[in-house]
Amino acid sequence: MVKNMSSTTTKRCTRFFKVFLPEYCSERMRIPDAFVSQLDRSVPKKAILRSGNRKIWHVKVGKISDGVFFLNGWQEFVKDNLIELGDFLVFQYNGHDEEEEEAEETEVEENDSDNDDDEDMRMKRFRKIGAVKIQYQCKNTASYQKLKIMHVKQKDEK
């Protein structure tokens, strides 16, 4: 799924999500065509994935006959972040906004709910770092077992 959001400024916000299924995305992960078409520039050859503790992964981005994928480096990213079956990944791209990339880490807590069904769908913790976010959740738990957010930026960004 890809979603565009507009605001009073000209800043674009494009995002997509994936449920991690090892048989489809442990070696490489396809980036949705609708997301790729929203990029400000042509498809980059590399992306940088950056964690909350500022660790980075250099990931090759490439076209294969059926689409655009995170390739070499993706496997290391998956391994290092303990991504597993059912983890929910949300990517958000805000273009090349340098102010946004320098944004300070923030944390927001959701109100607790007495309804266990609602609890399954709520984030307990949310961290924002930079312009692109990746969130993980284990699908069948009452609370998110892990939630990590990463910043993805193109290699040629400063």
C-alpha cells in the first residue's frame, strides 16, 4: 500500500508498508512501483538505512525485471535488526528536506486502553528520526514486542 499526504507546504510525504515474510523478502525487498514513481529523482543506486542509535546500513537499490528492490545490504539490515516473520515495516519518504533529516528524536506514548483488541493495534512507543521511518511490530501480540524507526536517505544526499 502506498499513501500520499499533502500539507499546506509543497513537501511531499510518501509511504508504504510491508509485512515481513522471509520467503519473499529475506534476500531482497521489493519497493512498490507506486512508491518509486513518487521519488523526486530517478531510482537511486544506493540507500542508507539509519537506526535510532545512528548505526547505518548501505543498501544497494536496483531494478530487476519485475520491479525495484533493496538488494545487497538488505540481508544484513534484516539480520542486525532481528526482523522476523510477521514484523510490520512502514517506510515514509519526505524527499530531500535537510531540516527534516536533522530532526531530533522524539518519543510519544499512546494512552492505555482497557480493550485488548484495541491494544493490539496501538503503538506503545513511537520514535521519529529524519524523513523516512520504518516501524516493526509482531502481528499477534497484545503490545508491540519491538518498534524501531529508521531513516532512509539516498547516497547523494548531504
